[in-house]
Amino acid sequence: MAHPNDATPSTGTLASSPAHICGPLIDPQPSAKKHAKKNVKRANAASWQQHPAPSRTVPTENTLPLPPPIPTTVASHQSTTSNDISSVSNKEPPQPAGIHATVPFAAAPSVSKVDKKKKKKKKVIPPPPSSSTLPGDANTIEPAVARPNQKPPPPLQIEAKLKPATKPRHRSNVPSAASTPTLANTTRSLVHDTLGQQLPSPPPHGGSGGGPHDDLNNAIAIPKKAKSRTDYAKKYTPEYEPHLACDDVVRGLCDGSLVSGVLRVNKHNRMDAYVTIPGLDRDLFIDGLSRQNRALDGDTVVLVVLPQTKWRTKSSSPATSTAPSSPAYISSDAETLAALWNPLVQPSQPPAASPSSARHEAAVGGGIDRLQAHVDAVQSHLKAGQKAQPTASVVHILERADVSYVGVVRVRKQNVTLFDALDKRLPRGMRIHNMPPEYHRNPHLFATTMLCLVKLDQWAVHYKSPTGVLVQVLGPAAQVDSDLLALLTTNSLLRHLEPFSPEIAASLPVAAEWTIPQSELDRRRDLRGWTVFSIDPSTARDLDDAMSIRRLPDYDTFEVGVHIADVSHFIVPGSALDVEAQARCTSVYFVNQVLPMLPRVLCEQLCSLNASVLWHMRKDGTMVADAPIWFGKTIIRSCCQLDYATAQLLLDSPRPPTGGHSKQSIATCVRQLGDIAKARRRQRFATGAVQLPRPKLSFQLDNDGNPVGMTEYPLRESNYLVEEFMLLANYLVAQQLLQHGPPCALLRSHSPPDETKWDNALSQLDKMGVHLTNQQHLTPFLAQLERERGPVVLQTVRHVLTKPMATAEYVIVEDGHLTDRHRHFALNLPYYTHFTSPIRRYADVLVHRLLEASLSGSTSSVAVTPKMVDTCNLQKLRSKRAQQSCDLIYLARYVEHKGEVATTAVVVGVGSRSFTLMFLSFGFEQRVDAPDVATNFKFDDVKKCLSLTVASGATVPITLFEPVQVKLSTTKRVPLELVYTLVPSSLDM
């Protein structure tokens, strides 16, 4: 992978300019240093004159083959303003004999230890005032570090004749001040370069470019050469460009020379970032912090695609498996699928766009189309197994992610407080100026014990890290409560901790006094005489689903019912409760507690009102095609609340049935449902359904809430029983909405995995000796694999196949226009929705409203907007991340309690300096840096093996897909983190 500072400059005319640097000049030659010192003079700012510098053309080599140019035209635009925190004057200093350098006031130089020994006291010299930017000018922004009532010293001019260096040692931290950045002279889109125009182009990463003053930049030293990308990220000082003005951004987005998207930063290496552009078949790669240009993970950014010479190629060995490259998983047994689901709605072609919308899409997507055409042309010239990936630079931040960061502070000299976020994707050393009194009483104790919450404040163009504002001290890092508060904060779920408002509480009925109104008895179907029961986890308090089954007169057919708590009856659209539920959107399940979406009274006590679905099934799990499906509002009385273990044992229930229902009748119903579910599940996976589960941890807590035991959460046949009937109920409701619903239906869509990533996964499996030859029968294949090669290989294969899988999401289908894009890939269904959990998912509440509208014929009062759907998707993702992180927190606490835990992991990734382990028993993966676990290491590039020498002197080979023995322990400092120690296989754990 190319180093961020090794990018080849593009062919073009480079406008040279004087160099602006941070800190004093460093000349490697003592004579020049002495000469420079003698020539330091006081200068009058008015004596500065502007002398344009000559330009030169720098030839370059193409790193990728050049396809034919794309015929297009791009307008250039000039701007003289910047929306950055720190702006650069667009007037140049004079260039008389010798070299003049202007050093900005309040710059913070990065100096190596060797330089500190050689040099004495350094002066920070302010730049001379420019005639174009006067105090009080609207376009002038004061330096971020300037304090009130602090006057800068008078300007100084340094005149020094330096001998040009033959090789650059370091680039300046501040970009050239040749001119204010504009779309025309600061960034180059791909379209400009394919035209072959000799346009002014900046050097990579904001350097000053070619010109007569290169020797000045070459004389600026600083850090030692980094040993790896990871070390480089820690040591080097990035160079940032001022962001484009808003007018230029708008023009660039309109004419297609700029693109926008949400930045994703690699959680293992913050030097790598990506942006997905709709309409482009591959991500844009943003290489290095300079090109990220102060954007953080989750920010909506505007980018310029770099010249093709700066693109990168990725080697991807094509899969040798005989499986088809497209993971369609569409079963050829259409008859079995039809018997299982009896689909009544068929996908169609998407509706044609209106002429006006077509013209709008053509205007917006024109740049993307040209870019995609160019990518395809480049790809056609590459060798087999190579893939071109365009690179880009951030030129503007449209919107910062509304995120607060959790971390710890460091105390530096002169009472400077630096903040380090726990999230490795964020910059370290964020300056904090509003620390609380308890910090000032004992800074070092505070820094070693407290977790803090910080928001981004400002990020000036010449600073390596931003400044931040302390929002809250979360508490001692040694407490679980502080860790969980940090999780909720970082995932924007703090609202779940707030109590429901008095207005909401007043609108809810009192459970002890509430009875079913006569109006509801009159309009609902009364099922209180039926054998209805629920099966939930033993600790569940949200009892939102129940089931029933009745044998019909023909003996081979059953009427199955799924009954879901009708909480939508109590949530009036637009009410305070509705607004709050929509904002929370989901319940959050932690190890020690549940943070509900709705008030407890609705979740736990008012469950007699239900929305029910009834259908006919055969014992083999197939649907009765000509039998009616009934949807409606009902009243039930649950005769038994079973947990999964009790349902598995059937007759050993600690909660005996009541109301005239015998144990035997409940046991019979559970067995009947179990037989149907087992037959149905077997056929469902045989016809293309996919499930790649990971282990789920279950912790035993003491009276103080600390983990003292840990096991893998067991999955029984009773779990699968409930799952099968909930899936079928959700599918039938989706079908009802498409057939008879309002103008829009809310579906749950799951896209197929990316073909390239899927081919890479198959290639990895081939290296394991696992040859996937029939994608239509993946589940039976995995079952056979477990029998032949054991559970370790099975879990490893599942992990590899999970990587390319997409994330399911909620989508709106307008006017019943169902297409193949709305399919649910994992379930192998043409349509699907969420109906069965309205207590914990707001999307289900919306589906209940749509279902009621489809039954009543009233559609005017139902509102499902794209914003609602986006919130549902976002909150569900945040909740999932928080829950996974919670498991890891409790795992670390458990390891701390035990002192040390031995386990087995499988190597799922190997690099020259790091490797990735998949912990089979815990269901998570961890990247480990070789220097952290070994005293010495060596990478064999041919065998792709990393040989580690551990503290005992033994050698541990790290080979792809091979198991290794690991001992887990924890750090003794804040924050608490897991420590991984490799154990040679010859030693007994």
C-alpha cells in the first residue's frame, strides 16, 4: 500500500509560492544558520511587495494505464473566501534576492529529540500583515490560539541563503499561501485530468509544490522515518488544505466535478478511509490524514477525485471454487418454495421516472456516470486479479457527525490538558480548556481514574488535532455504570436513560385499574377461550408475542395463530408518547438491564389487547394454498408463560397453566408447533435461506452486578420454534400490505453480498481446503462440514462468509411497486417486514398502523416518511453496536475477576506487522499488533506466515486459518482493556 506522502504529483503546471512553515527555520548547514542569524532585521510591513513566481512543468509517470479521455467540459470557478477556522492570505510576500519565509504566529512546530538537543531557544515569528486582509475584514479569521488582550510581537523578516538539499526531509505543516483555495486552483477532479489540460495543480497533501523555494521546504526537518503505516500515523504531522468555499462546493456538485458521501474510517487503521458513492460500483479511497483533511468518521464530506496516476490497484485472486460468482441463493425448487410461502405478490419492473425527474437525475448523476465510465476503462487495461480503486481528497465538510467522544485525559507541561478518545479512529491529543475544579485539584489522579465526554470544537488548518469542549465527567473508569454510560453516549442513545415525561405518564392507564372498554370488546374478536401461551427468555419482561394452534376437522391441517401486543392502540399518532417512541426507535438490551422504548406499563401489563394473524398449515410445514388468512384485532388471555428451557422440557414448567388448561394440553400444543416448525425450518434452509450465527455470551452476575460466571447462550429447538412462526407472520403481514394496504408499505430488505467480496471469501475458503460448490444449499453444506471437520472449521467458515454480507434495512415501497431490490436475501423471500415486536421496535408500530389501515380501508391518517425510516435504520444499528460493545465490557470485567482466561482463537488475517484473531467461544475478532505480543517477529511473504518470538523465547507461527492458544488478561490502567498473550502450542494452558 502506498505511503501517504509517496503519491506521485500529477502532470500539470505547478504554481510556485513562498513557503509558509510552522516554527523556526532549521538549516542542516551551520554556516547558513549563522548567516541567517546575522541577517535578521526589523522590517516595515508596508515595504512588502508582491512578485509572482515563475512556474514549471513537472513530468510524471503513470502508475495505471491511461484509457481514452472522456469528452466533457468543466467550468472553473474562483473564490477569495474560505470557511475555515484559519484562513490564508491570498497576497504573496516579495521575493528579492535570497529566500524570505513567513512564519505564522501561534504555530506549533513538531521537533524531534535530536533537533531539541542541537537547538537553543526558538522564536515564533508572526507573518507580516497583508494589504488584502486588514483587521476587522469579514474574510479574516483570527488564529485559533490567540488569547484576549494578547498582542503579537512586531513582524520580523528573515533573510537567509540556504543551500538546496538534494532530498526532502519533511514537508511544511502549513499549506502554501499562493492564493485562496478555489475549485479551479486547489483541487483537480478526475474530469480535468482526463482532458489532458495543463491546469495548475497542487502537490499531494498540501505541499508547496515545485518552484524556486523548494530548498526551504527541504531544509525543514522533523520526525524520524516511521517503520510502518501504524507508526507513521502516530508520528507524522499531517498537512491540511483549507476547505473550499460553499459557492464552489455547490457548483462542483452540480457540474459533477465534486462528489459527496459519508466518510467511513478504518477502525484498525485511521490512515485509511472510504466513501460510498451511489451509482459507483466501488468505494472511493481516502489515503492518509492529509487527504481526509480534518474529516472524521461519520462526517458528510465533499470530495474531489484525484488524478488516475494517484489511484491504487488492489490484488484480489479470483475464487477457484466452482460456485457461481453471483451469490443469488435462489432455489431451483420453485414448487417447494411456493408450498412453504404461497406468495401472492410478484416483483415487477420499477416504475418509469417522469421526464422532469429523469432530467434531474441525469444532471446530478452525470459526474458519477463519467467517473464510472472512466473506472471501467481503467479496469479494462489491468491484469487479471487486479482492481482499480479511485482515490479522493476531502475538500469540504458538509455536516459534522453529531457525536460525543468518550476517553481519558493526559496532563502535559504548563497545565496543558490533552484528550485521547477510546475510539482509535479519532485523533489523539485534543486540547481541552474547560476542565472542572476536581481536575485542577489533582490533575494526575483525575487523568488516571476518570472517563470524560468531549465534543469537537474547532480544527484549524495548521493544527494536527482539533480542540474540544468537555461536556461531562462520566465517572470512575473502574465502574461498569461509567462504561455503559459511555456506550450510550458514543452511540447517541442517552435519551433511553431519561424518564418518560409527566405528560406521557398522565396519558397512560393505571394497570391495576384498567379494564378492557366495552367498545373494544364489541369491535374485537374474542379469543380468551383459546389455548394461547407465550415462550420467552426466563428473564424477559416484554411479553409482546403469544401463539396458539388448533387441529382442524380434516386432522392433517392446523390453524396456527400469532398474537402480538397491540401497543399501537395506546400510541396515538402525533402524541407525546408517539414522538418519544419515534425518537428512541428501539429498546436497548444490556447484560444487566433493558432500556425500553416504551413505558413499562405498556410492555409488561397491558398485553390482553392484541393484533392477530391466523392461517392454515399442514404438519409438514407447508401452507394450505386455498385457505383464507385472517388479520384482525383480538382479545386474548394467556394461559401460560413458558421460558425456552421449560418449553423444551414441556411438562416441567414452574409456571403451571391456569383457567382450566391442563399441563397436557399445553404440552400437546407445544409438540404440535414444534413438529411443524422443525419440518418447515428444514425445508426453508434446503431451498436457499441463509443463517450464519455467532456465539452469544451469557453472564452470571453477583449482587453488585459484577460478572462472576460466563457461558455461551444456548439455542434450543424451542428458540427455533418461536422464530419460524414469527418469520411467517411477518411475511404474511408484508403480503397483506402490498395487496391491500395504503399507498406505501414498510418492508425489511436485505441485499445480496457484494460479488467481489463474495469471490474473495470463496478464495479464502479454497485456501482452507473448503470448496463451496453449490450456493443454493449453503446450510446443508455447513452441516456436512461440521460433521466432517468439526466445530472449529465450521465457525471459521461462518466468519469468512459473514464478512461480505450486507446489512438489512427498512425501505418504503410506493404504490405496491415491488421489485427484486426489495428482496430479503438471507430469508430468500421476495418481501418481508417487521410486525411481531412493537414493544421494542418503532418500525413494528408503523407496520401495525399500516395493517389496520389496510383492513379498514382508511389511508389518510397513516404517515410513514423517509425520515422515520432512516431513523429506524440508524437507531437499530446504534443499538446493535452498543449491545455488542456491552458484551465486550462484561467480558473484560469477567477476565479481570478471574485474573486470566485461556481460550482458543483462529487466525483470520495475517499482515507483515499484525494479525487478526477470531475468538470462537466469544464470537468477536481482534486485530493484534505483532510488537505488542512478541519480542521479535518476521514475516514470510511467500508463505504468508508471521513468526513471532514471545517472551519465553519460543516461536509461535501465525498462519491463516490455523488455531492459536491465547491467554486473556486485562490492563492495570484506565481504561480497562483486554491483553492478549500467545501461548506456544507445546505448553499446557
